[in-house]
Amino acid sequence: MHDFYLDGVSCRRYGISVSGEDTFNGPERDVESLEIPGRNGDLTLDNKRFKNIPIPYPAIVLGNFKRNAAAARAWLLSVPGYRRLEDNYHPDEFRLAKYKEGLEFKPWANNHSGEVTITFDCAPQRFLKSGEDPVEFTEPGVLINPTLFTALPLITLTGDGAGELIVNGHIIQISDVGGSVTLNREIRRAYAGTTRRDYTMTGHFDWLDLVPGENTISFNGGINAVSIIPRWWTV
């Protein structure tokens, strides 16, 4: 039996041990099949996304069943939305997961222990923990995406005045770095702290994508350094 961790808290705190044989499953690609009269086979419409995936953990509650079951219910159901999910089966990865189902505990004899299946509704990505480490550039270089999937990075520029960030040949112009500005590809925003800085940027956020394999990074003008949190992911 193993552990899972929700926002860094182990299920063992609530007397729960889990099995994770179904954590190796992959998500479903969001595609539609269209039947065209007079054409053999189906036409496939790819929506360019993956669907959420249920990740179940068969679990046992060992000892203090009544107290631990009540505490586990509160722990799982008290926070809405996505939370960070890790487990011992995939030590180099994490998921974004939300808990929205009910909990059907099955107590064993004398109500000292019991069992339950804890099923999370997970975003399709398995994020690599290595993708959380910032990669620093003080001169042009190459960043290797180790996966087969395009990553949506968090890029922080430091310097002063106008400059250009060049990713895979695409030029993103910054009218004023102003000390530091962050480009968040995932949410398509540029900001410094809590201040929006989209107006300083000319170019498309799609140009920041980190494709599988080699990605060339360069910069000029008032940009002195570039820090990239790549957010590598796989399925």
C-alpha cells in the first residue's frame, strides 16, 4: 500500500493507505467522427485537447475508523477546484485534481477499520516535476523539451528599456522591461507582480510555445536575462 499527497498533505495523516494500479491510465483525446455520404471511413475532427480523466485510489482506513473517515471527508471536500496531487507510484510527476464525488466508506467488523475508493477528477496532463525548475539564460541558448507535447511556459525577463525575446525564430517585442516582466503562456498574460503589462508586449503568446525537442532562445536590447519555467508535461 502507498500514499497520495493532496497539496503536500499525505493521506496517511487520516489513517489511509492506497493502491494505485489505475493511476497509469491515459486520458481520452477529444475527437469527433463524422460520417460523410459517399466517402469511405469516418472524417476525424480533432479538437486539439484531451479530456479530464478519473483517477481512482482504492483505499483502506486503518484504525480509528470513525474519526479518520470524518476527517478525510472534510479534507477532501472542503476545497473546491484543482489541487496538486502526487503519489508514490509516480514520484517524478504531479497532477491537478479536484474531488467532487461522494465518499462511500465501508466499515469492517467492529468499525475499527474500513475501505473506500477515492476518485479524483484530474486534468489530463501529468506534469513533470523537472518542469518546475527555472532554466536561466544570460546569453542565447537551446532548451530541450524532453516530451512529445508542446509546453506552455512561464517566462520572466529582466532588464530595462525596450528589447526583443526570440523563441524558435518568433520575435516578441517588449517596449519596456521595467526591471522585470513575466509572460505567462498558459493564461496569455504579461504582468509585473499584480500589475498587468500586456500593453508592453507586441507579438502572439502562441510564439512562446516550447515544442518537442530543441527550442532556441535569444534576446537583445534592454533584456539582460531570461528565466523560463517550462512546465513540461506528458500523458
